[in-house]
Amino acid sequence: MTKKIAVLGAGSWGTALAMVLADNGHSVTLWGNKSELINDINEFHTNKRYLPEIELPHSLKATVELNEAVEDAKYILLVVPTKAIREVCQKLNPILKNKVTIIHASKGIEPDSSKRISEMISEEIDEKNLGSVVVLSGPSHAEEVALRHPTTVTSASANMEDARAVQELFSNGYFRVYTNEDVIGVEIGGALKNIIALAAGITDGLGYGDNAKAALMTRGLAEIIRLGKEMGANPQTFAGLTGMGDLIVTCTSVHSRNWRAGNLLGKGQSLDEVLENMGMVVEGVRTTKAAYQLAKQAKVEMPIVNELYAVLFEGKNPKLGVDALMNRDKRHEGESTSNFISDLTK
């Protein structure tokens, strides 16, 4: 059955997800705040800024008017940077006329408040306007989804009926959706893997090779699990698409903004130079600050996060950060993995 869906955020990921929904026969309106980009979508069915050479479905419409985008929409898909979540929700709240399901496909944690994205949405959208919040997350580069390459993600919500409804909205022959009720685990896995991808990019930029990256990804997953469990996540989630799966794709692909940013840092560029050269949001930078603060508050040991924080915000030389990790006190690997394995085999 055709649904009216508003997609807020006309970057690469928002546009790719709008394509999936349009391919599935839904009535989709894509909202963005850059008139030139919106005109490109409407007139030429392309998004040259973010997805060059991809022809968009002709049924996909775009607008710079938020009112027009969300009018009569049953579902609102939020695909904006984490730092813009509250601002967009504050603009959205007064113009909603009926309860809507808000799906978010962004990945991050808010510094200082340590809030996950679903928590920010729930704080900014009035209860009378908000039916449910559903998280859509997993190993999924926009560039590959736009080419309709096989992709699998997870739809997570405290209300499984809503998670299954979103699964139905998106699922097709190239985009497979699983469901999960562990919103905390799905959001934590999606956010923190960007930190490890930054670090993986640094090791590649330093020329350390595959051994270093494999170690970093494995130990990084252990840190994600430790913090996730402390926040109330189901450990099994981190063995799935939004944990291990997303970590693999983000740490190993040139499509990954976070890996590319880390790679430039490893090659000697400053953070300011990297962000200027990237020209797009690098979520892992902001999330590193949030995770560093959260780990301190929760007294969770996260040495990779600590060293990356020092590199990003205290000017530490990346090579010295790697040296510090390699020269930590000797440990037994089971100290950080035994509980995780036990949880997985229950």
C-alpha cells in the first residue's frame, strides 16, 4: 500500500533512502535547505552534489519548504547530521497536525548531554505529535544503495509493530531489512563505529597495514560492547548488522567519510584541514567527544576512544597515540571478551 513519506535531509544518505522508498511505490518528498540542489532533483532527477551520475526516480519530488514536505505524511524519515537533529525537530514540531512515526537514519551521540538520537527526538517533538521513533541502521554506504547493490539493515523500535511497519516500507529485492527491539544497542553500535573508523583511517594513513587495522577493529568492538552494556544494550546486538557489520564496512571502505578523515589525519593534516577538505560532516569527530565524556561518567575503560580524543582535541601526534595503545599494561584477552561470548551463547 502506498504511503506518504517525508525525507528530511537531501544529502547522499537521505537521497539514497528516498530512492528506495520511491522504488517501492511510495509517495516521497525529499526536503533540503539548498535551492540549487532541490532544483537539480526536480528538474534533472539527479543530485550532482552528493550522488553524481545517479539517475533518481522521476516520481521523487523535492522541496525547500518543510511544511510542504511533511503535509499529510504518515512517516517522517530524519536523515540530517546529529548536530542538526534538535534544530530540525524544533522546526518540525509546531507544523505537525497529526501523530507521525519518525524514522531516523543518522548515527551519533550528542556531546555534553550524552543523548542518543531517539532521545533527542522524543525531547523535541511533543507527545501529541509523536506516534513512535524507529531507528534504521546498518552497514550501508549511500553510494552502493543508490546503485541498488544488495544491502541489509535493521529497523529498531521499542514498539515491534512499528519496527515491522518500517521493515515493510523499505524492503525490496536489493534492500533487506531485519527488525530488532534493542534501540539502545542499535544506536550505540551505529554511533561508536564511526570512532573506530576514524582510528582505522589513521593507522592506514600512518602506513601500518592490515594487522594494525584488524587489531584496532577487534579491540574497538570490545570498547563498544563495554559502553553499550553499561547503557543497557543487549550484547547480542553488537554481533549483528548494526555492530560488527557496520564496523567492518565503515573501517574498510573508501566510501567511509570517517575512514577518509582518519586517513588524512594519519598523513599529517590537522583536524581543521581535514574537515575543510572533506566538505561533509564527519560524525565520528563529534561522537568521539561524546563517547569520551560518557565513558568517564560511566567509568568504562575505552583506551582507543581516549587516545583518539587526545589526537582530535588535544593535538596529540597520531603515531604517539598508537604507541600509547601498544605499550599499555599487559592484559588477558578474556578479561574484556568473556562476558560478551557468554551473553552470545545463552
